[in-house]
Amino acid sequence: MKRLGVYMVSVLIITIILPAVIVKTINFVPKENTVSGVGFNEETKEPPKYIISEPPNKKVKKKIETVKVYNPYTNETIEMDLEEYVKGVVAAEMPAEFHIDALKAQAVAARTYAVSRTLKYEEGHPDHMEAPLCIGIHCQAYLSLDELKHIHGEDWEGKYWGKIEEAVMTTKGLLIYYQGEVIEPLYHSTSGGMTEDAIDVFSTDMPYLKAVISPYEEDAPKYKSIVTITGDEFIKKINNKYPDANLAKDNFFEKIKLIERTESGRIKKIAIGNRIIEGREFRELFALNSTNFVITYDQQLNIIDITTYGFGHGVGMSQWGANGMAKKGSSYIEILEHYYTGVEIR
């Protein structure tokens, strides 16, 4: 009987008490319950869904879902959904006829720029304290659907608005980062074959805005352009701007000298007499498309041709280059990683 009692107690411990203790002291984590991102499917119009785990105690920046935008033409400030704003920027900044992957690259760049400005100038930009962003070229151009139809005609919506929406919504939420920080992704129309290093244009070194080759731009309407003026007009404009230059026909080649080019071949510094000026200052004086220019003076005909390559400041993504890359088979991710050095898109 005593043995039976000991046996019964042993069975009770093994079958009931011991499992209860184990369950209370071990945390069961199913093997499949791991944090991972869902793969992006190029065929779907659904945005990619990312699950990002943050380390404990790490300060998480607030999610930007709306943006405040100032309209300098009406002096109004409006708040709108971020993705709706990006649609208006893409449609205003890039031709809707462009390849869908070029439009996607523009959407990610425009969204990143908006978020970057919103985080940096939460209380308002110094040039427009009403909001971090404006709809003018000072920030990013933006057009509403009604404005787009007014500019392009009523049939534009049916032909292109769905394409703009696809470019924005298939990249919804995606931003460009450099070493964990949202970048300021500058872009321009046409580089002329090679983009520019930010430090040579804005005197600020941005490691993700470096000069890179920009292929397939030859179809751009402003890839190459020529400004033709008389020698007298050129000399008068220079002497009015710089009275101590004393430029004349007979000393033209002595007075104007190239001092320095940037890595991309653009004019960085030019000497006019004893004065050294920046290439962008010369560009502004003669309303040139870029600082990538060549001056040719025919003294016999008294004609000066200024040949320029590219259009815009040349920093960051070339929009015509992006379209050329997309037409050659590059994805929007590849385009962005080409023009913005060392970044990740997530």
C-alpha cells in the first residue's frame, strides 16, 4: 500500500505538476514569428509593406503623412496628404510621357525632398515662414489636377493621370536615406553627360551628391544649345557688370581666361581682367542653361557663340538621364542609387 502511494505521487508529479512548472518558466516563440519585410512586387499597384524593428529606447521620428505648403502666388498656406502632394509635384516636375520607372524615381525623390524639408523646417522655411515647403521653383513645383488640365487640356487626365498615380502609389512611403538619415535629393532637367558635385555648386559637401556619368540624355531638348550675340553686345554687358574689366575687341583674348573647371567639365572660375568670377555668376549674366559652356569669338564677323550643354544646376538626379536609363531597362531603384551615391531606398 505504501509503495502504491509513492507510485501515485510520482505519476502526479510527472504528468501534472512538472509540465505546469515548465509552461510557467519558458517563453515559447514560434520559429516562424520573425520580423521581416514583405518583398516588393513590380506587377502590383499595392505599395510595399515594410516592418522595421527599432532598438529599445531609440527615439523614433514622427511619421510624416501630411505636408504644409505655401503658395506664394496667392499667399495661402494649405495642408495636404503627402502622397497627393507628391502626385502634383511629379506631374509638374517631369513630363508624364516619360518611362514609368523614371516617374517612380521622381516620385521617391520628390517625397524624400518634402519629408526632408518638413523635418528640417518644422516651424517654417526662412524664405517663407508660413510653411516648410512652397509650390514655386524655390522648393518643388506643384500643380493641382485642375491646373494640369488647364495647362495640358482636358484629355490629359485620361491619358496620363493614371500613370502619375501608379508611379506615386507603387512607391508609397519609400524614402532615400544616407547613413540612416533622410537626404535632400536635388535634381535637375539635363546634366549634359555628367552630373555635378554639390560642393562645386553650393559650396557644401554632401557625400551623396557626387558627380557621376549621366548617359542617354541626347534626346533632351536642352542637351545642347547656343546663345549668339554680337561682340559689341557681349563687351558692353561685361563692362557694365564689371567696370574695371575694360574689355575691348582688341584685348578680348587677353582679358578673358579660363581659370578652373569642375570634375564634370563645367566652368567653375573665369578671369575677366583682374577679376575672378564664379561660373554660375557668368551663367546668370548671360542667362545660360548651365555652367557647362564654351565661348567662341569670330572677330572678323564680330559674332560670339556661347555653346552650353545641359540645363539646370547639374546636381543630383538628371531627369532626362533617368528617363534614358529607364528606357534602357534600369529600374527606379537602380536609377536612384546611380544618381545618389551610397544611399538606400526603404
